[in-house]
Amino acid sequence: MHPLITFVIRAVLGLAFAALILRMFRGHIAPEAVVFLAALLVGLAYVFEAVRRRSNRQGPP
């Protein structure tokens, strides 16, 4: 899949899940908190993907 499409999907899902998480735990949705949490979620998705690719490349121990 093209990297831009992957980013857009992750960004949209990040925004949706960030709004859901904030609504469940804080009771209201502050736009700046949604953007911050969505950026954190998308960033973590890329970090975990890099870790997964690196561990698969090294092979079994």
C-alpha cells in the first residue's frame, strides 16, 4: 500500500480513537487534546511498525 494512503488511514483512525478515548475517560472532547492524543497514537503506530520490521529482519534467536 502506498505510504500516503497508510498515513491517511492511520490519521483518521487516530482521530476517531482519540476522540473516543477522551470521551470515555474525561467526559468531554477538547480539540487540542484530540489532536495531541491522535498524534501520539499515530506516532506509536509507526514506532511499533519499525520495531516489528527490525525484529522480523533479524530472524529467530
